[in-house]
Amino acid sequence: MRRNIELRSDTFTKPTHVMLEAMFSAKVGDDVFGEDEVVNSLEKKASELFGMEAAIFCPSGTMTNQLAIRTHCSPGSEVICDAQSHVYIYEGGGIAVNAFSSVKPIHGHQGKITAEQVRNSINNPNDIHQPISKLVSLENTANRGGGSIYDFNEILKIKSVCEEKNLILHLDGARLFNALVETKETPKDYGQVFDSISICLSKGLGCPVGSLLLGNNDFIQKARRFRKLMGGGWRQAGFLAAAGIYALENNIQRLKEDHMRAKRIGEFLSRSKDVKSVYPVETNIVIFEVNDYLTAKEYVDKLVLDGIRCIPFGHQLIRMVTHLDFTEDDLEYLLTKL
């Protein structure tokens, strides 16, 4: 029987039977009217988890990031972020379209920037030739950095710069829980540092759809207006919110299983004759570079013949992402085909 192993992204996860039961039994209402009790419960649960005042449930991480930037920024503002940030390269130019703001991309290390880099990137507010530096956006874990994790002490240093220079600090935490299960920090530690946080439920946590944006009450109320403006108001969204509640209660600690499998893949690839280098594997993302006689597409196409799907991440770079539907048996099969 031909295998079908999906490693292109952790967004390909399917709800488990138990998660589906939670979804089917949800008592829903109209979320635009604020009357879906399950959505309200999810938002309350997430905000309390991070020690923040409020949250808003949205269809995607792109929307939560863009809502944050639109709410924080005004026309002529500038967002400081790593040059490989999702908010910069994977969100359709949304910073310009939605917030009428520009971007100052920083070339960090494995998708992560430093406090010193942030300080050196802030424009002189009295120089009328430059946009006004307004917001710093960090991504943890960093997707294009191979799922790399920020040192929390560096985040604290960046926060100090933001406070000193009156900048807002936003976190694209699409895979933040992948970082948290590997470090000593808690969600509340992050809630005390960031002005807003975006978290995805539809990646490693296994939900079919959904992300949350967290912040203070005033910020979330403004974001709710912009969500409506973007067409993001939804009705009986409690069916999806129920999956989110289940995921937050049951699927966080199991992320370590995905990390262990990713590390085994990375170790195996580092010994492969076809592989030039492998990014350090810290969480559930494996990025590797094939040797000069191959292209990423050639390598990926070869694996497709064995029922294994991953994704080119550049001319010779390839990404694999482990998740809850990628089993130990799948791993053993994969290792025989690499």
C-alpha cells in the first residue's frame, strides 16, 4: 500500500476523533453579536493563560498579525522585523495594504533579531524624510530559521529598547507553544512582555482553523472593529472554538513528540551523502540544504514517488515539518527513504 506522509506543514493536521466530538457538541451562537458562548470561553481561556486582558478569535494567523499591526500603527509608520519574518514575506504585503506602513527588515540570525539591531534600526522621529518607527515584531519560533527559539533574555532586552524609545512590541507566536515546551518560560511570562501576541491553533495544536490575538481591552476592541472591516466577523464559530479549547487543554505538551521526531530526521540527514548542511533542529521544523549536484525540487520530487511530501524552501533548501499526524511508524518509513 502506497504511503501518504505529509511533511509540507503542520497545517495539514486533521482533528482527532475526540476533538471532533467536542466540536459537534458545541452550543453555538452568533459571534458577531458576541453571543457564541464557546468563542467567548476560548477567548477568556487564552487571555487568562497569558495573563492578558482580552483576546479575539480569527480565521488565521495572517489575520491576527495584520489586525495587530493595523491596530497599533497609523499611515506613515514603520515596522521593524527580521527580513525573514512571516509578517514581511508571507502575508501578501499586508503591512502596506492594511496599515499603510512600511517595513525595515533586519538581517538577523536564523530569523531572530537582537536588541542592538533594533536600537540601530530606529529612525530619528524628528527627521521628516523617514517614516516613524512604531512597532517591533518578533517571530517565535522562527519558521525560516528552522523553528529556532528566541532566548527570552534577548526578548527582555528588546522590550527595554522598546520602552525607552516608545515602541510597541508584537509577537507572531504562531508556533509559540513549540518554544514554550522546550524552555522554562510560561505563557504569562510572554504576556507580561508583549503588547500583543498572535497564536495559531491550526498548526501543531491540531485544530482545523483558527488563531487568537491577545492584548489589553482597548486594543482588542479596536481590533474587533478592524476584523469586521476585513470581513473577518463570523457567526456560529463556536464549532471551531471548541476545537481550540480542546487543543489548549490537551495538545500542548505532546508537541515534544513532534520535536523528538524532527530531531531524529535532522540527525539522519546530517549523515546523508545528498545533504550539505542541516539547520539546528530545536522544535518541529527541519530545514536542510542538498548538495550542489541536486536541486530542492529534484529531491522533493524523488520523495513524492515514495509517498512523502515536503516542500522546497529555496533553490537547494528543503523544509519538513512534523506534527501530530506524523507517527513513529511514519518516521521509521521516512528514514528508509532519505
